[in-house]
Amino acid sequence: MIATSRPGTTGLRQFLDIEQQRDWIEGKIDLPDTGDRLESLEQRFKYMARFEKLLGRPQAGEVLEILGLYGPNCIPIPRKTERYYWSVSCLPSTSDKPLVRVNASWMELFTLYAHDEDIRARFIVHLSDFTTDRSATPGRVDEPLLEQSVAMPEHVSYFFPRGADIFGINVHGSVSIRKFLTSNRMVRAIRTFNLTHMNRGRNAYQASHCYSVADYMLADGGGL
């Protein structure tokens, strides 16, 4: 059972105690979510034109299907925490020209880009979850682990964003992205990082949340 809100606590600790969070990371429990969403119609209409533009892209179907994997598998109690603890932006106006981006607190979590007619993904995770000795040492990256998580070794690459114990993973192609998101090891790492930042407090990107894209992350989306 989800705990009731705890006064004086921040982030998801208001709803989930540490044991519940750890069990969810390990896939030991399913967290019952709220049935209703706290939705702003004004916010939904604000980004409707961008969503319609996204639907016109050749990658739209793959993007929304991938988000349908990411949402329920990688975000805890996503309905209860929507917008205020995580958000998804549609065609955000940044120089790297993403199709969609998921954020929590002040941190990017997951981004999808067009890659010719296909897509590529960028995951931000903890470096220590991807090193051979579980340290945050860049020279200890477990490259075989990464290569085994995708369809072909050349589909994965990595980089080191600024910040302690932060690691960036690029995955090319919808087939490899799906494989990445269905690997228990990868999902545990994604969940761990996402909880780290959702526990830091309210999401700084609430104003850019696109409810129409979030529908697909919360199984409320219709067919294309």
C-alpha cells in the first residue's frame, strides 16, 4: 500500500518509504497508483499544436510506443506524480532539437531524437551502475554490459555529463531502445536514477509538461 503524505518530507518520500522505493527498483513490488489525474486543461491546450506537429513526424509512432514502455516501467506512481515530480516536453525549443524529453527536479532523465526515419535515445543514469567495480570512475565503464543491452554493439555509445556519478548513454534505433528498456539490469539503473532526482523535490519543468504526450506514458493514449 502507498503511504499517505508525510509532512516535512520532500520528493517521493511523501508517498513511498525507503523500503518501498528499494523494492520497486528491484521489481519486487508493483506500486498501486491513483486512478485520476490532476490535469490542467489550460496546460493541455497550450501544447496541443506541438503535439499535432509531432504526430506529423515519421517517427511519431515509434516515439509514442517507446514512451509507453518507459512511463510505467521507469517512473514510480506516474499518475500521482505527473507534472509535479516528472514531466515530458514535446518538441522542446532547445538546440539539440529533441522530439520529446522527460525531466524531474532540475535533471533530464530521458530524451528521444529523430535519427533519419528512425529514432535514437539518450538516457541519463548513475555512472556507478555501469562500472565494473560499482565506482563512479569513468575508466571503469562496463562496455560489454552496454553492448549486451542493445541489438547490435554499434547501437550504443556513452558520454560523461557534468556532475558527480552521472553517465549518459546513447542508444540508436527503436529495436535497440526496446531491448534496452526490457533489460532488468537497465531498468533497475534507470529507476534508481529517476528516484534520486524525483526525491529532490518538485519538478522545475512543470510549465513545459505536455499532457497529450503523457497520455501515452500513462496508457491513456489512443491509436495513431
